[in-house]
Amino acid sequence: MRTHWNETTRYRSGINRPGARNQVAGSAVLPIVLAILVSCAQIGCQSDGPGEAPGNEATQPNLILISIDTLRPDHLGCYGYERPTSATIDSLAQRGVVFDHAFAQASWTLPSHMSMFTSMYPHTHQVEDQGASLAEGIATAAEALSESGYSTDGFVSWIFLSSRFGFDRGFDRYDEIVPGRKIVDGRPKPFYPDVTTLVDSVLVNFVDAQPTPGTESPFYLFLHIFDPHIDYDPPLEYAQIFDPSLESTERGSFQFLQNYIAGRTAEVPQLPDGALEQIRALYDGEIRHVDDQLSRLFGRLRAQGLLENTIVMLTSDHGEEFMEHGSIEGHQWTLYDEVLHVPLIICFPDGRGAGTRFDPIVQTIDVAPTLLDLAGIPSPETFEGRSLRPILDGKPDLERATTFSQIKRYNQKWALRSREHKLIFTADTEARFAGPIHPGFELYELAVDPTEQDNRFAEGNATADSLKLQLQGWILEKGTDVAGDSPEMTEEEIERLRSVGYIN
């Protein structure tokens, strides 16, 4: 069991108690043309069958957005994984719609979630590391929903989604459920979150605090679950589902794994025999633990009638690397598909489109405008993503041909990905750790090289030159200086970040 948690709750002005809700004042009655997400036997939504038009609702839909940190789609059953990691998520996908080619705009938690909240690329919102916060005047999805009469609640489990960076904007209640250090066998173990504690808080402070039926405004609930991130430290019984020989979670700790992170060492040593399989088992155990807790949460939401008019969206901020490019972790260091490809599932309360899979390339900056569109709310002019509703309605989106991503932390990289090609550019910067920086371009032909192993970039190649111009134009077009003040951190918070290798 993980213990020693601290919880910080922030309320907007005028909200002075848990469970308080703003009433909708003069909001228009909006027909719900599109019904998305969820329902499975475990989650309990009813389906009218695929393709059937949803009923004309008299109220705006409730919205739930769940971001599971560091979640690779290819470790979920609904994306083809053979191990039993994700029964609840798979049921959600079965009753909802699945996007097979969703990509994050950054490969680590802070800038990726800020892009998700603001529908802006990282070098537009400028919150690219822990030294910046969101500038005033940049709109978020929660603000737009709140201004349209929604009650807004957020529950997050890691420091990089804290209010100091601006993530709490627009939320009536924003619970920062941050972990403390636990003592095991007389030794301190790293700060680390636990989904069980987060779900407990949601049940007490959100589900049980709902107002009397018929008097409530529509709600927006955001959950951030950090557990699959390093350290891979699930309850041992969950890891043993995938490797019964495991006797501890030690090989999932940052202390063990840091030697195999390419950016941190000049040369990555070979993992001990069997270690990679154990690491994967620990990671899968984290996912299975999260999935079981989501089942518990959905069960309570269903019992309270809170899923009857609710759209659920599930995604992630980035993936993870397990030696595909010679390293453990990978996220925050690279822009290969294993760290950018993320799940995206949307499920309607009436089951419309159940089991449908969509093939177009989409981005996580499309999440916010999609939520607003489904609620009948126009997107702020600052949003750079686009609503997925046309795709959901079966309309072709011929413009949606590429996705852009970037990181600016331990190194600086930009990437452009189409269905056929991936172009990555690494800037010539000074290395912050022992691992070398390899500046220049990389080009991968994804049809024949889907794992991005054979760099085919060459000056004068027509494809390379075309993609290079497109990437350079995007970098120049989007750059701006809008970052807010540098947030302050306590010594304990600095130690939390140090415990998982975010700072030295």
C-alpha cells in the first residue's frame, strides 16, 4: 500500500465548500447531436446500437476527460495487446469510438497536458519546462466550459499539473493529490502517486458531493492518473499477473532504471538477463491496477446516475520506450512513435458509433475543441486544434494529413509526422547529462520502417526537402513569447522531481 499523501484543494472565487456547484444561468437548450463515449457492462451505459442517432437531449452533456500518464496504446487490449491489462478500458472502447492514430504534441507531462488544456502547440503556449507558467489571456477548455455554465472539477496526481503552472484555471475545485515519501522496510522510497487514493478522493469530493437531481448544472470532470510513469511500482500482486516470478518491484525503480536511460549515460549497458521482461510486467501491472480502479469509479458513477448523460474521453499525454531505440523511458528525450502515439477513446451515453475505429491522424490539441463542440460551445480563437466532431459524423477531413510535436528540455527536437513519413530535427545544443546530443535531421519511411530504425534523410532528396520546408515553416510560424512567470517550488517538491530523475 502507498501511503503518506498530501492533498491540496483550490477553489475558485465564490466556491467555498466541497460539492458546491454553480447553477446554469440562462444557458441555451442545446440538442445533443453527437453522443460519445462510454458504456460497457462494467461502466453501465446503455447502447441503442451502432449508427443510431442519439435522442434530442434537453440539457448539455456532462463531460469526463481522463488522462492516464505514460500510457502506450499498444499495451491495451483494445489496441491489440494480448496481455489482460485493460478490461475496463477495452469495454469503454467497445462501446465507444477509437482513434488509431492519435499523437501527443510533446513527449513529457507538463507541456503535453498544457497543449491538451489550451489546444496550443508547446512553442505557442511556451510552458515547455518547469520554469514557465501559462500566460494571462490564454484560454483553456475548463474556462470556456465554466463560462458556459458547467461546474468544473479537476483531480490530479503529479506536480507537473499543479496550479502553479496555470492548470487550475477555470476549475471550481482543483485537487492536487500529491504523494509523500513512504517508508518500506525502514528505508525511504520515492515519492509516488497511487490511483486508489485519487479515486477515493473523487468518490468523496465529487461523486458524493453531487447536488440533488434536477437542480444541478452540467459537469466537467478531469482526472489525471500518474501511476504508469516511472517508477513502475504497482502493488506486487498486479505485477505478478504478468510475471509470477517477481518478488519485488525494485527493477521498476528510477534508481535501477536510470543507468539504462540513453540521455543520462554516455553508453547504455546491456540490461541483465530477463530484466526487460520484468520491467514490462511491472509497467503492465501499473496499467492493470489503474484499470481496476477505473472500474470502481465507473461503478459508483453509474450507481449515482452520473453516466446517463455523460460523454467520456480517455487519452494520455505520452507513451514510453522499452529499448526500441536503445533506452528505457525515452519520453522527454525523444520524439519517436513509442513516446508520441497515445490512445484516444470517446464514448457516448447512448452508444452511438459503438465499436467504430477512425483512421485519420489526430492530435491531442484536438481534445479541447472536441469537448467544447460536443457541448455546443464555440472554441476560443487561440485554439490551434480542431474538433473531431466532423470525423465522428462521418465527414472526411482531407486537411488532417500531419501532426507536429516537440520537446525543449534536456534537448530540443521537433517532429512532423504524416501517414507515410516521419521527420525529426534535433538542435545542436549543449548536453546536460553524459549522453551525447546528435544534431540534425532524421527521416523515416513508415510504410517499410514503422519502428523508425533506418534514417533515410539526405539533402537533395525531394521528400526530405519538402518535409524539411514544411517543418521549418511550422516552427517559424508558431513561435512566440507568451510564457508567464516562473513558478516557485518548495524543497519537498524539488525532492519529488529529483526522485524520478526530472532534475539533478
